Amino acid sequence: MDLPQTDLFTRADALTFGLTDDDLRRLRRTGELSVLRPGFYVPSAVMQSASPTERHSLLARSYLLSAPMGEVLSHVSAAIAWGFDIWQLPLDKVHMTHGLDYASKRRQLRILHGTTLEPTERTTINGFPVTTAARTIVDIARTTTVERAVCVGDSALRSGHTDSDALSTAVESARFRTGIAAARRAVSLMSGRSESVGESRSRMLFETLPLPTPLLNQWVYDGAGRFVGRVDFLFWEFKVIGEFDGESKYDSKRVLLDEKYREDRLRDLGWVVVRWNWRDLDDPRALLRRFEQAFARAAALPAPAGWFGDQRLAADQLPSFG
């Protein structure tokens, strides 16, 4: 028996489509239909192929379908709607805010937050009501660790959906809410210059280690003004470059060879390069030792040839540091 041509439908939708309750029970027994929550159905093929964030989105949509006017997706649920990175944020519950200042309501699959929500803090994404990007980030920063908040905040900033001024305004608006001190610290550490969760986590790790503060995403040139590469972290006073290697950074042999050529050129200019990956972030002491060894090696070398800048520069704009 055919199912409605949609990834999410209600019992009422199914009955309108021509299915009966017996049909729904039979489809569930045969494994063709999954129950998202009572009264809401998803074809099993859709559910099985969905990622954790896609499953969360389906659940969030189901709550929006039954929500009173005025309730919006918030916190991690809004972040997913915005398309932000949500490293290690729990996905087991949909978060919604109704804008009325009274106690939050917790259920097995949903948290309904009772906090004031100004009209300027509401918007829509793909037709779904959500908190604005800045409000979303501050809500998350009030309720999770600084590291997780910075990862999602960096993602929001580099996407262009918010900026530092909007985040500062959102923090001020939340000044009397629980967790505001943590939110202030997290927002102060956010940067749109980190281009991935791995870079954001690396930056936060550097904050806890006795390392100098690096420049982020610098454009490096050779002595003739030719562009060599954009690097993740530049400890320029120590003549060291840091590069985080994500799992999908080198998705082909061609990309891997190009990266090796780029690194060889950086070393030829006189830079010492340190690379690390996700596993290395779980062993800060070992990573610190590698940097200390790199700083020691670089100290015996002359200043690197060429120039660097925080954006792509024309030849007549290149500042010399050698």
C-alpha cells in the first residue's frame, strides 16, 4: 500500500490520504512505517537513512505542527534549522521557547523554555519559526560548556547569519537569565575566522595551554609575492605554522598531493609546520610538547622569507616581516 509522498505525516494526514488505522498498524508491523512520536509517522526508509541531526529536525517539525501560535524552535533545535555546526550538543530533546516568562516544561522528547522572547528575537527559516541566530547562540551559551558554545558560535559567525554586535546585544538582553556569565565568556571567545569545529576546538585548547596566541587563517606569500597558502594558525614571532587536519580535509589523492606541495613550499620558506587531528585534541600535553619542540627548532632558523596577511593582498600591499 502506498504511503503519503512526504517524509513526515500525522494520523489525520494518513486518514485523509485513504489509509485506515488498521493500515497504519499493518505498515508498522511490516517495518514500512516508523512512529516518530504518538500520532506522527515517518517512512522507515527515511528514518533509517537519516542522520542524527535530520532525525532531530523531523522531531522538531512534528512539534511545530502541533504547537500553539507563538512557540518557536530555540537552542540546539534552532541551530540545526540555521545550519550551524552543533558539535556534541545533545539531540535527544527538541527545544522550543514560547516567550512567556514562567517555568520551563520538560517532557521526554521536548523542553519548552519559559523565557521572554521579543519580536526582534523571532524569525523564520524555510518557513519554520525559530529564534534569531544571535538569540540562538546566546541561549546555547547559557546552557552548555564554553567549548561547545564557541564551536556553534564560530559557525554562526562565519556563516554570516550573525555578527559580534548582534551577539553583544543578545547577551545584554539576557543579562538576568541563568547562565549569563558563561554566555558572556563564550561570546567573548567566538570568532568567525575559525573555519571548522576542529579549528574552533584547537583555538579553545590553546587558551588552556601555555602557548602564545596565534593569528588565524593567514595568507602566506613567498619572497616574490606569489601566494603559497592559507594557514590555520600562524605563530609568526616563533616562525611556526599550525594546521588542523579534519577527517574530510583530504578527500582525494589530488588534494592530498596539493597539500603536500603547499607544505613543502612553506617549509622551504623557513616555516616549521605542526599538524594535528581530532585524536591529538584529546591529548593536550602531547600536543604542547610538539609545539615546544617546533618552537625550539624554529629558534635556530633565520626569519622565514616572504610575507603574510589576514586577507588576500595585491602585490603592492604585501607587508614585509623578514
